[in-house]
Amino acid sequence: MIIVMKKTILISLAFILISCGPSPEEMATVAQVTCNIMAETKNIDGALRIKEINAAREKLGMPAFLGSDDVIKQSFEYGLCTSLVLRNDNDYRQLLTSVIQKRAKEDEEARLAEEARLAAEEVRLAVFAEEALAEAARLAEEARLARCVTFQSELSALTKEKQAAEKNLKLLNEELDILEPLVNQGVESRMELIRLLQRILDAEDTLTNLSPAITNC
């Protein structure tokens, strides 16, 4: 009976001790305050940070921190300072490894996504350049066709003008055939012949100037 009573008392004491320990909220507060203090001592001797984290762990009834100051600094880099305070060294190492692997995976995914984005951008630019060239070619063809339409209109007028010049030259030559004998016979003055010859030269010059202008577009 006495033995049973002793066991009951020991179990009760154990529950009392457990219930007297810090609550999760208190533990989180201690960890956050400790991390805040260590964050403000980044340019101070690392021994102070090790002292702070061990003081916090002792207050929380946890095993002492056996790592180096580099581990503490690394915890800030990965946002794991409070976890470093609240976990034993082995558990923290496992957590850190998991976080590092996750970040490495995220970095790799980000790198691949960026490469895919750049590749897609290159394709887009290539397509844009090809479309721009096609559009430039289309506009050039439209301009050429427009010039051809204008040229055809001008060509029609030039052709008519050339035909008129040829007809005029023909008539002047016929007039010359008639006038020359008359001048030789003294019926007509030589000045009339000279004037006619000048008109024929002018008509020939006009016809010569018109011929090169009549080409294809």
C-alpha cells in the first residue's frame, strides 16, 4: 500500500513539474527575444551570441547549444533563428538541411523558369522580326504597285504625246518634200526652208526626249 502511494505521489509530482514548465507561447517569446538580441549583435563577438542562445535554452530546460557562431549566423540567413533556439542541435540540423534543399529546388525552378522565359522572349522577338520584315515587304510592294499605277497613267499620256510628235514630224517632212523643190525653183524663199528645217529639228528633239521616258515600271 505504501509503495502504491509513493508511485502515485511521484507521478503527481511529475505532472506538476511538467505543468510548471513554460507554455508554447512563453517559449516562442523567449526564442524571439533571444533572436532579436542576437540580431543586434551581428558585428560583435560571436561568443555573446552563443552565450545568449545557451541562456535561452537553459531557461527553457533544453540541451545546450554546441554549434558555432557560423551556425547562428546561418540561421538568420534562412530565417530559422527561433527554430535554432527551440530545437535541439540534431533536430535543427535536419530542419536546416530540409530548408536548404527546398531553397535549392526553388532556386533551380526559378532558374529554369527564367531560362524558359528568355527562350520564349527570343522566339517572340524572332517572330516579331519576321512579321516586321513581312510587313515591310508588303508595304514596299504596295508602294511599287502604286507607282506602277501612276506610271501607267503617265505612260499613257507620254505615248499619246509621242504619237503626236511622230505625226507632227511626219507632216513637217512631207512639207519639206514639197517646199524644197519650190525653193530650188525660186517660187518660195530660202528663209521659209530654213524655218521649216528648224521646226523639223525641234520636232526631232521632242521625239528623242520622249522615247527614253517610255519604259516599264
